[in-house]
Amino acid sequence: MDNLQKAIQMIKESNNIVAFTGAGVSTESNIPDFRSSGGLFSDLGKKYSYPPEFILSRTFFDQHPDLFYDFYRSKMIYRDALPNDSHLALAKLEEMGKVKAVITQNIDGLHQMAGSKNVLELHGGVNRNFCMNCGKEFSLDYIMAKGEGVPSCDDCGGLVKPDVVLYEEPLNQQIMHKAIEYIAAADVLIVMGTSLVVYPAAGIVDYYRGNKLILINKTETPYDSKANVVLHEKAGTIMRQMISSLDKV
Ligand code: NAD
């Protein structure tokens, strides 16, 4: 049995699957990841004189909100992006009662747009924004409407911040605990489109206790040796084949 068939067999036999996804799941929706060649980190030297990790840090946001928002609007927001086969397959597997939760490092909201209901966003999401002074919530439209400059609260004038976890900021502990619970209880864990180098998020894979860890990533990751099935291919291609073979059952 080849690796894809092994993965399909595991999915067929289980009703307790958890998925853990990263930026690679959204590259087929034309949202660049960070670390692929052609990803955001390789593309930035041209315009920005700071490394992207620094621009996306809390220190930078506090000190240069104008430059942060310039970068954020032009490099982190993809309003025309639509879910691809990976997002759609996970939503379908949830609908079939197989996937219990999608835990994602992504901030793009595409899992929810695809129809996934139980999505745990470890790094927050671009669709939620709030006033740092009074807590009022704002849509992404509000952030983008201004085009440039720093968005401020229309009630109190406070600085509006995206509900995304910046470098130096802690993860939401409640979401992290829930994610760990799902992973620890999972029969099958599908890890997809993540370089598994961004901590503490990547560390949650260590909580998986089963022997059906399916890792789908174009390039090698530090967890390849721990996975039971490794597929170094495009996530969309694999998930499309997976769903079509389940449909045949
Ligand atoms: P990463 O950029 O570090 O790694 C992405 C991985 O996905 C790479 O190993 C790459 O080889 C692989 N990949 C790319 N396209 C693929 C495809 N079609 N199929 C399978 N694999 C593919 O991303 P990360 O590990 O998620 O960490 C980066 C951090 O930045 C995370 O917090 C992430 O959420 C955030 N980020 C989010 C978005 C988004 O929301 N879409 C985009 C960029 C970065």
C-alpha cells in the first residue's frame, strides 16, 4: 500500500480526526506562506527595511503603527482569496462526522469560509479587530476602508488592533488548552501545510498520543520522522484524492 492509500485507509476507519494546519494550506488560494521560496519572507527585502518578524511584533506595532498597517494591509490581507480543496475537504470531513476540530495557525478565515464549524485559531484572525482602549469591535472592512494610516475607534479615538497574535504576544490560553485536548484525544491527526517551526503552536503536535499521524507538506519538516505517513506533496492534490476515494465508498 502506498502512503496515500495508507492515509486514505486511516481516514476511512476513523471518526475522531483532528487537523492542524498552517500557511501552506492557503498557498493554493494564492495567499503566500512565510517560508516557501516566493513566500513572504523571501519577497520583502525589496520594500521593507525591517525583517518581517519584527514588523509583525508587538514592539513594532506599538512604536510604528503606521508602518505596521502599511505592511499589514498590503502583505497580510487577501480579500479575494477563496477556500481551496484542502479547506473544502476538511469541511466535508467535519460534515461527515469524521473531523472533530480544525486547529489552525492561519489568520485568513478560509477554513470557516469553506464551512468548517469547529475552528480553533491559535494566532487569531484578520476578520476581528478591536479598540485597544474601549474594546469596541470592528470589521476588516473598517480596517481596509481607510486605505492608509492607522485605524482609530469611531467612539473613543483609541488605536484599533487586529485580533491576531503578534510576535512577542502570548497565545490565547483557552484556545491553546482546547486545541491540546482535541489533539490528545484524537485517533488520527492530519498535519498540513506547516513548516512546524513557529512555537509554541508547533509544539502541540507533541500532545498527540496515537499512531496515525499523517503529515502533508511540500517540504521536509522537523516532525517527518515522528509521522506515521508523510506526503511531500501539495495539500490540495492529496485532499482532493482523499475525498474522491471516500465518495466511492
Ligand atoms: P510557513 O510559511 O512557516 O510554512 C508553510 C509550509 O507549507 C512550508 O513548509 C511549505 O513547504 C508548505 N507548503 C506551501 N504550500 C504548500 C501546499 N500547497 N501544500 C502543502 N504544503 C505547502 O507557515 P506556518 O508553519 O504556518 O508558520 C507561519 C506563521 O505565519 C503561522 O503563524 C501562520 O499562520 C502565519 N501565516 C498565515 C498565513 C495565512 O493565514 N494564510 C499566511 C502566512 C503566514
